[in-house]
Amino acid sequence: MTKIRNFAIICLVALFVVYCGSVVLASVYTTVNAEESGLLGLASLSKNSETRLSNIALGDPITDPRPHWT
């Protein structure tokens, strides 16, 4: 009975270590990926000065077909 309990404890500890490791790696990857995409965005904006967020056409404006009472 103690062998099964010890094996269960070892399995739980191993799962906990794998979980914590994956959480740490995911947070590091997310941080590095965000920094790289931010740097790439700045580099692309500096290369093409004509492209600005305010100059991007977003399509036709939404018109409200309902009558407006004034």
C-alpha cells in the first residue's frame, strides 16, 4: 500500500513540475513574442512613413437607415 501511495505522490509532483514549467515557458514565449511583434511593427512603420494608422481606409461608414427625429 505504501508503494502505491509513494508512486502516486511522485506522479503528482511530476505533473506539478511539468505544469509549472509549461506555465513559465508560455509566459516567457508570450512576452518575447509581444516584444518582437512590437519591434517589427515599429520597424515597418519607420520604413514606410506614408503608412499611418490614421490613413488606413476602413471601408464605408455605417449609415443608420432609421429616421432621425430632431
